[in-house]
Amino acid sequence: MSTTKKHFTVLGAGAVGVCTALYLLRDGHPVTLLDRLPPGKGCSFGNAGLIQTGACVPIATPGVLRDVPRMLLDPDGPLVIRWQHLPSLLPYLLGFVLAARARRVEEISVALQAILNHAMEAYRVLLAEAGANDLVRRSGELYVYERQASYDRAKPWHDLRRKRGVEVVDLAPEELRQLEPALAPIFCKGVYLPDSVQTLNPYMVTAALAENFARNGGEIVQEEVREIAMGAGGPTALLTDKGRRKIDQLVIATGAFSKRWARQLAGYLPLDTERGYHLMLPRPNIDLRVPLLSGDYRFGLVPMVDGIRLAGTAELATLDAPPRYARAERLLKIAERMLPGLSGEARTRWMGHRPSTPDSLPVIGRSPRFASVYLAFGHGHLGLTLGAVTGRLIADLASGRIPPLSLAPYDIRRFGWIRREGCRSLVPRTRSSPSLERETGGELRVPEGH
Ligand SMILES: Cc1cc2nc3c(=O)[nH]c(=O)nc-3n(C[C@H](O)[C@H](O)[C@H](O)COP(=O)(O)OP(=O)(O)OC[C@H]3O[C@@H](n4cnc5c(N)ncnc54)[C@H](O)[C@@H]3O)c2cc1C
């Protein structure tokens, strides 16, 4: 085990970056956490706040591919494609289709559950040290189905969870309403995952951890990185909106904005952003006990300390495509039917960029090009859930400890084949440049989860 303490700069202060910075600091490294926003104000701000320890089902499954035509026709459905932007999405889509093969889904679910099994334990350490245990509670999560067909489609996913050792309880309609009396009597099936944990508000968790980082000597800097300067052996400085910042060890934790840095420092990354929305209902007029997931419309309805949050939809689109809040407003209409008496009075709206890889697995590890660069991004629908364990794994690598699980499934080199197979040659006028995202306004909505 290495005892030399190096200076780390963690670029990106979302759930992943903050937890990584804290784990590095715990090992005695001096750490600077750098973000253009205050900690936790990126995608980690407005998610559904669930630590989903049984979320081992990837987004790409054979069933999802079969459902595409039906979803495209449904105005409330979770899938929309803006066809004119299809070319720029090809690498992601090719990866998505291949990830949906039955055998690959099995492999991915094993890799997901392997890391999910450490998710809560990794949070417990950080939350206890921050005095923030009361910001989470073991609430479970309840999938509810109005239509038998929706349940039938989801059943193989729940069976896959069982196969991976996740506790999954089937509920009859009357049992559903015992667990959650606020539900309308319109559901034919329910599925309860008792081990899931909810945060009282996900931003409060990241902010509390960031405060603890600062209290313990970590440095937080609010700057935007424009370029990364290179020397012979790797990156030497961050060129920010405020000047030049010398670096030693660098962790890339910039969520959906990581593609550019990954290409410069590590390798090809078909990362795209799935935008998601929330509506926050501060005066909901009803009590909700358990976080709900609509199995028909695939979004979450989650009680938080400041109201009820409706969170979901998945739009694969560019980083600067304007939000479409009509999607979020649709969630309210559906939620009012699910929860009689629900009020949307004084609601607020939010859009965030999920950092999504085609195979739903994050990228965690050391750069294959530069030993001083660490990669911690691509957590898609699970960045809150996997934030702490990612931090722990990066700290293990940085300190020369053997991680508690194999990191091979999360290696960025798994995407090299997309480039080798010439997918990029299918993409007309695509350049590897920072302005790539700005040039493509494509949007594809993909299903499942929130
Ligand atoms: C509607 C919705 C619901 C969700 N629900 C859940 C859930 O219940 N559970 C769950 O686990 N996950 C959920 N997710 C996913 C989760 O929110 C994300 O995976 C997670 O927030 C990603 O964290 P991150 O730290 O990688 O990225 P972010 O939180 O986006 O942090 C990245 C940071 O990098 C900074 N940055 C980027 N580029 C630069 C630069 N050049 N210079 C300086 N700073 C930079 C950004 O400002 C940002 O703060 C949900 C997502 C959405 C949209």
C-alpha cells in the first residue's frame, strides 16, 4: 500500500465528486474540489433521491427494444426521437442496441449488483462522519402497475433482481393500499423492494457531505474549467475562467460533461446525456409514506422533507438543448390520478442531465493513458446511489489498496470497439471537439426508471 500523499484535484462536485473528494481526504491526501457551481447543484440537485440498492436492471433490455414503436406513439410514453439528430446519436444507439442482448443484460446486471452491494455501506461511513444520518431512511420503494400488461413487461426485470439476490416482494391490490393508503384503487399489481433507501432531499445530502469535506480541511473552489494543459507525462494544469491552476493527480467527475475530458485523457466514450425532469410539489395536500415508481409511466413519486417530488422521463439529448417542461407537467396529470387529492400548487420545475453510457455501467478506474488521471463518471440513472461507493473505489486505487470488487466491468476501454468497428465513420461531419455537443441538438427518450 502506498503511503505517499499526493495532491488530488477532483473536477466536478456532484454526488460522485463530493464523495470521491471525501474518501480521498479520509486517506490523508490534500484535496481540491472544483466546480463551476456550488457542490450538488448539477444533476445531483434534483434527482428522485433514492439509493436504489437493487437497481441491477440496465436500461437497455430486449423488452425495451421491442417496446420502442409503442412508446413512440404514446404521448405520455417515455420515448421520443428527434430524427434529424439521429446521426450524432449513432455510437450511443449502437452501444445501446448491443447492450440489450439477453446475454449481455445478464452480465451487466451482475456487474451492477456487484457495485450496488457496496453502495449503502459506503454512504454510511460518510454520513456518520458528517453527522447526517438523519438525511436518509430505509423506506423501500414500491412499483405500482395499473395495467396488467405493464406488469407482465416488467416481471422479467423483477425476476432478474431476485436472481441477483435482491429482496423483491409481490403485492396484491389490497396489500398495496395497506402499505401506501394514499394510492387510488386503480392498481392491479405492486412490487416492493424493502431494502431501498431514500434521502429526505438529495441536494441536502451532497451539501452536507461537502460541508464536512470543507470542515476537515478540503478546499472547495468555484471555477469553470475551459481547457486542460498537457505535459509529456499527462495533464499539468487546469485553465479555468479565473486563471491557471497547477495539478498533480486529477479525478474527472464531471457527470454528463465528461465526454470531452475522457477523450482527451483516457479514451473513446459514447456518453450521452439523458435529460430528466422533476416537479416539486411543496403543498401536496396529501401524505405519502413510501417512494412510489409508476410501472406504467416510469417515473418516481417521492416524499421529501420539502414536499412530494415527481421525477423522471429520460430524454437522450444534447447538453444545451432547451428544456421541454411540458414533459414534466404531464407527470402531474398522471400523479393526480394515482394519488387522489394531490395538489400541484406552487410547484417548481427542474431539468437535469443524466450522464448515461449505453450499457448503464459507470466508468470507474484509472485512465489507461495517464496514471495520474482517475475516471468517475457515467452513472446514468444511479449517480446518487453509486456516489459513495465510487468515491471509495477511487480512493482504494489512489492509495494502492485492493478494491473489494473487480473494476474490470467499469473500464473505459470497453467502448473502444465502437470506435474500432467504424461506427464513427457512419456519423457524417462528426468532429472530436468541445463544440460537438453544441452542434447536435438530437434527442431520444429512453425508458425505465426515473
Ligand atoms: C429526474 C432524475 C431522477 C433521478 N433519480 C435518481 C435516483 O433516485 N437515484 C439515483 O441514484 N440517481 C438518480 N438520478 C441520476 C443522478 O441524479 C445522476 O446520475 C447523478 O446526479 C450524477 O452525478 P454526478 O456527480 O456524476 O454529476 P453532476 O451532479 O451533474 O455533477 C457534475 C458536476 O460537474 C460540473 N462540471 C461539469 N463541467 C465542468 C467544468 N468544465 N468546469 C467545472 N465544473 C464542471 C457540473 O457543474 C456539475 O456540478 C436521477 C436523475 C434525474 C435527471
